[in-house]
Amino acid sequence: MLGLLVVTLLSFALFLLFDGDKTRQTQFFWLGQVPLDAALSIGAWRLRFLTAAEYRRFYTSISFAGASFAIGDSFQCLHNFLVPSAASTDGGQVQSVFFAIGMSSNVLACMLFPQGLHSAREKLVFWLDAATVLVGGGVMAWCFAVNPVDQHVNRVTASLTAALVIVGAFSATKVSLIPRPPMTRSAAWPMVCAPVVQGVAAFLPGSFQHPDRFYVFMVLLLPSLLIAAGPRIQELTVRTQDDRETSKRKPYSLLPYGMIALIFVVFFMVLPSDVSTRLWGATVGVVLLTSLVAIRQLIAFQDNVKLVGRLDVTLGHLTERETQLRRQASTDQLTGLANRARFTEELSQALAGHASTVVLLVDLDDFKTVNDTMGHAAGDGLLTTIGDRLRAAVREGDLVARLGGDEFTILLRGATREAADRIAADIQRRLAENVDLQGLIVSPRASIGLACAGPGDEPDTLISNADIAMYEAKRRGKGTSVHYTSEMGARISAEAEMIRELAAAIEAGQFRLVYQPIVRLSDLSTTGVEALIRWEHPVRGTVSPVEFIPAAERSGLIVAIGRWALREACRQAARWHAEFPAAAHLVVGVNVAGRQLRTEGFVEEVADVLSSTGLPPACLTVEVTETAVLDDEESADAMLRLRALGVRLALDDFGTAASSLGLLLTTPVTTLKLDRSFVESITTVSRQAAVATAVSQMASALGFSSVAEGIETDEQRLLLQGLGYQYGQGYIFARPLRPEQVAERLSLEATAPARAQQDLLVAD
């Protein structure tokens, strides 16, 4: 801006220096035009790279116009210096051609720029304002160029100049009136005023014949300065990101009123000097009335603007509230991390970008223990700390989210497998640092599943893959990180198919129970049976519980399956009691999963089954594993209530868990069942015999009955009996039997007990 002003002032100074020398004054007039034209071209070209794509064509056209002006004016300047006698402020043919080309380029840029008007009302208002400018300019052109007062004016040159100036003013006005103009008001208005000033120069009487006049020189030079200043002002605005002017634009324009006032001035100027007072009176009346109406309309506009302003404030508050709600909707309230919705949205964007993307699913190990032992407040504090550590472990641009509970997920954008491994290792290191929770030190661990995006992967697929890998990490011992593989996916798919078939099997009645006898070791009489479930699949045949029980437990279907098994076993036991009075004390053992034991209403369900089947509570043994009730208040409470019903409780597979001794003091069990792993080598491995002896002694000391599982040889039976075990279960006595086979066994024992005891002692 300073340079443009210096050029203008220097031209003015040279004009004063050569006062009276018309040739020199004209030469320096053209010399001052060239740098201003060049500034317009360069400024517009630079703006082309600083603004949005929709404005680039506009600034390209403006830059081309400036270049055309510079070429034409340079030629005219050089001609004036080479041929001083022909020096004139009126451009020659070459300059006029380039001026017309440049002006047409400007007009085209303004005319083709999108209006941004949508409704019919907006378009009508715009064209009314634009037409007002066009008509006003036309009146001025008619009065001062086409039909001028000064008859010595070159009408062709003046008319061409006037036409271009009028259209240019109209086009520039359009750019200033549209809702989203390419230039701010401070940059646009100098360029809008330039053609008006140029028009005044062209329309003034004698302007082309009297270049020695000071005001003519300045009026001809000033438009170039104004046009060149526009792009420079806009560039400064863009570079400082100052868009305040755009936001302050009024919903109406004063330009039409200015044009009306200008027409009134022209009207007074062209009135004959001998006009009558009557015409003067009517003219003044029209002018005053029009002015009053215009002022009244402006006041109405101001009132509307104030009303709209108040509405804007109200809407602003609503928008702020909406923004706040949107932020809350995408943020986890506890940790301040992103939530599932935002994570899924950003993951979709990352996948659409075709960049390498990795998802990490982080699940805290044994978090439930913290909640159960220290309370939910401590658990929330731990989750907050974990969130902070995860944020610190990732790179800038990565996203950490909490999906819910103790499950977090991380989006790594543009990460290789090696980079993801490094981040996962850093996360494990950071999470393992001690955390002080209410004075207690906790060392968190987490299982992490990693999934790298493949071609065509959807967000849900990638999250699911990371989830599968995370569960594989838990299966491998927790506190580790595992990458997803297709083999994992195939295994999970097979399990998912099995779960679907299990759900259908419950409805189709594809399950059956078999019963393995439990005998008293002292006389080999059958005292009870353990109910074992089998799945009769229509295609696979008989499916072992080892295959489907884990899937049923993970899916929760174990509750429905266990409910059926409990009712069926009790019904069958009650039927045996009725058929064989000698077996009135036969006990049926039913395996109950930890998830089923913790189900709300389980104890009431057991009571209802006993009542409906007529089976005495003492003839039902609920068998649970140690791991199912380990440090679990809900399970312990359920077991206490079951004992209150009179139901027996057995710890199955006893000796395989880490806290068996503690459970003996905290759970109301009545029976210990020694796991088969301690029986299979009891006659050859001294350590197994020592464990079996300790379990038998503990059971005896605590008043529990003891059952040894997996007895397969007579040598094992005799040794266990000698160790104090009261009951035994295994293939030496019987394999799992169908209900009718159990009935045959009970019938045989009832009719020939002594013979039956010897005959049944086989490894069948």
C-alpha cells in the first residue's frame, strides 16, 4: 500500500515540477500508470493462491485485466517519450484496445462470479439494486458523454469509455452486493469507486482537451490507484484472517440510494438556466418527497435489523447450546475421551482416506476386582488415570476413546504394524506403573488386541477384529498384546456358528442328560448320580460338553441350558425315587456354571423346581467349580441361600484352583470332589497321593463328605478308600448311563444287592 501511495505522490510531484509543460506532464502521467497497473495484476495473481478454489477464476481474470492495462499503458508511455509532439492523456488505438480487453476481463470476472442467491426474493432484490446502478450510470453517460454539454468532446471515444465504465461499475457493484463476495468491503469499495471516478473524469466537459488542468490529472490517475489498492487490501485481510468485515455486512445496501442522489445532482446540473419557478418548485418537491420516503425506508430497515439482531442473539445462544450438546454427545463424561459414536465416525473417515489404519482395543485385566473390593469411586478413579496414560502414549492426531466399562479403543492413523507394536508396548509399560487408589497401591494390567485395516474393511469389522485379538490376549494369560489373524477370525466364526446352533438347539430340544453313578466305596452301593449333558446335533451327531460348554458360557446361553438341565435332572431323580423305594435317598448332582449361579432369581428357581418335581432338597447336589465362586460375593450369597433350602453343595474339580483352602472357610459346601488329575497317577506318583491324602483329611476334619473322581482301576479304588474317601466315581463303576440304564442298575441292586455289587465292579 505504501508503494502504491508513493507512486501516486511521485507522479503528482513531477506534475507540479513541470507545471506549464504539457508534454512532460502527460509523459509522467502515463509513467505513473504503468506501476499501478502492474500492482493490480501481481496482487490479483497472488490472491489466486491465497483464497478458496471458488474465487480463483475471479482473481485470474482480474490479474489478466491488470496485465492488459499495463501493456497498453506501457506502449502509450513509451510512445509519448519517443514522439513528444503526440503526447496526450487520450490513449491511442493500441492503448484503447488493451484497455478494452482488460476492462472486458474485469467485467467478465464480475458478471460470471456466482451470485450465491437462492430464493426468488433474494434475486429480485439484487437485480433491483443492480438495475438502479445501471440506470444511474446510463443517465450520466447520456448527459455527459453521448449527448454532452461540451460539443467539442469526441463522442465515440467518450461513449466507449462511458459504456465500459458503466458496465464495470455495475459488475463491481454486483460483487459488493452478493452474500459471499470474493473481497471484503474494505477491499471491494475502492475498486467499486474507481470506475465511478473514471466516469467522472470522462464525463467532465473538456476532460480530454485540457490535460493541463490539475484536477483532470488527478482524476485520471486516482482510479488506477484505487483499483490497484483493492487486491493489496484483500491480501492483507486474508493473511491476517480478518473476516470481521464480512460478518458485519448489513442485510441491505445504501448503494441504490446513493445512485438516486447522484441522479438528482445530474438532473439539477442539466436544467436550463431559464427554467420557470413552477418547474423548480415541482422538482424540489419530487426530490424532497423521494428523500423523505428513502429516509423512512432506511429507518424501517434499521428497526428490522435490530429485531433480526435480537433474534440472532437468541439463535446464537441456541447454537452455543447445540454445540455444547453435540460435544457432550461425542465425549465420555468420566474420562473426557471420545465415546463410541465419535470413534466410529472418525474411524470411517480414516478408512475412507485409504491411509494405513490400525485399531487397538484395550481391556483392563481384573478390573471387576477393584470395583468389588474398593468400590465404584475407586474404579472410576482408576479409569480416569488409565485414560490419561493412554493419551500420553499415542501420537498427535491419534484418537483415544472409551467404549464403555473398562474397555478403551485407540485409532492410529497412518501407522505401520511396527509402529503399532511400539505404541502397544509403550501402553503396557505405562499402564503397569503403580496407581494409588485410596491409599492402596494397584498395578493395572491390560490385554490389547490390534487389528490392521485391510481393503474394504468397515469400522465395525475392524473393531470386531481388534476385539477378537483382545480375547486371544486374555486367553494367553492377560497383560499382553496380540495381533488379529484370519485363523482367529475363523475360530470365532466357528464359535459364532456354534452359538447360533446352540440357541436353536434349546428350542428344538436337542439336549439330553446321561448319569454317571457315584458309589459308596465301603460297599459299592449307588448313592447318587452326576447329571452330564450331551448335545445330539442333527448333523454333527453327539457333541461333547468340552466342545460347546465354553461357547455357551461366553455367550450366556449356559443359563438357559443349565435351567433345562436342572429341571430335567430333578424330574428324573424324582421318578427313580417313585419307582425304586430302596433308592429313596439317591442324590442327583447337577453342574451349575458361575454365571448361572449369579443370575438373579436362581435360588428361587431351584426352590420352584424342587417343589414342582417333588424331589427332596437333600437329594439335590449343586456342583460348582472353585473358579466359579472365587472371591465372588453374589455366588457366596447364592450358596448360603441354597444351603438354607437344604440343598447339598459340592466343590467340583477340587484342588485345581489357587485358593481352595480359603474357599473352605468362606463357602457353605457339604462335599469335596477330588479332581481326576490327582487320581490317575495316585498309585505311582507320591505327590499326587500326598495331595489326595490332604484333601481327605481336610474333608474329614471339616465334616464334609469326600468323593474321588476318575477312578479306573481296582488298585486306585482300594488306595483311595484307605485314604479315607467315602465315595467314588469313575469308569471302574460305570460310564455315564442313559436313564433306563440307571433304572436297570437300581433294580438289580434292589433285588440282589450282594451279587450286584460284585457284578457292577467292572471297567465298563
